[in-house]
Amino acid sequence: MVERDRDAAESQHGDDLAGAFGGNVRRRREEAGLTLEQLSAQSSVSRAMLSKVERGEKSPTIGVASRIAHALDASLSDLIGAPTAAVSGVAIALRKQDRPVFRDPETGFERHMVSAAPGAGGAEVIVHYLPAQVSTGLLPAYPPGTEKQLVVLEGTLTVAIGGISETLNTGDSLFVQADTEHGFANRTNAPCEYIMVISRRT
């Protein structure tokens, strides 16, 4: 009974997240003066899929969500619904249960936004969870000047970028220029978790 209640709560939470993501996509698209057809052309995501995403009827995969975000010149955190940075205060807390979380409905990949005040320090802090034998696929290039640093907390992570591949084990770290296609894969039979810091040089 408890398990069923938890599954129902997670399903409802997923529906809420899909609705918030879709609403943010629609808002950003309208602010940019784009039609669904134009956004479809810019993102290489079908008009039918975009329509379902905007209505909260479909949760996109990480690849689709990333292409939509880049086409709208937005960060994925913007579309997921990152917490609003406080304008004052020396300490800002973000409780674990309040984290904005993106879940890929096809692979189980999770992206947890853990920056308590995103943008306040010029960087985003993200925790990624990759189940066994799961890959994000190649993700679109970020704007020039975007850098990613990551450290593996658990498991083994393979990072593909710029035609090269790096395999990292627990405790290993990596710096990459993210202005080219790149992807993350867990090729083992155990889960992988890693922290990523995304910064943008101006």
C-alpha cells in the first residue's frame, strides 16, 4: 500500500513537472515570437511533439528537451523551473525535496538542479543520475564560452566530446568546453552519479 502510494505520488510529481516544463516552453516561444513550425525547424523536434510537450501531455527525453532549450536560447534549468535567486541574504537554502528534477521517461536519467541561487554566482550546480547501461546520447552544443566541470560521485562515466572519449571512475573529475556536441554514458551494470558545474564566460 505504501509502495503504491509512493508510485502514485511520483507519477503525479512527474505530471506536474511535465506541465511546468511545457508551460515554460510555450511562454519562451511566444516571447520570442516563434510559431510552433518555426521552433520545430530550429530545434529539429517535430511540431506534433512540441505541441504535446507544451500541453504537458508528453515528457520529453533529455535529448529532445536540450534541443528545445537551445533553440529557445534558454538553459534547461530555465525550462524545468529553477528556483528564483534571492536578491539579498548571505545564506540561501534549497531543501532536497524542493529540487527541480528532470526525469527522462525513456531511460530513467535524472537531472537534479541543486543550485540554491542559480545565476547568483555565475554558475549552475547539477547532479546527474545515470542508471546502468544508459546514455544521454549526443546533446547539442552550448553557446561559445560555456564550460562544464564534473566529478563522479559513484560508478563509472564515459564522456564523449569533440571526437574523443574519456572514462571516469569514482572520484575522477573532468573539464570540458561545452560548445560542441557531447554526451554522457554509463556502460556498466551499476548506477552512476556525478556532480556537474556549468559556467558561462562573458
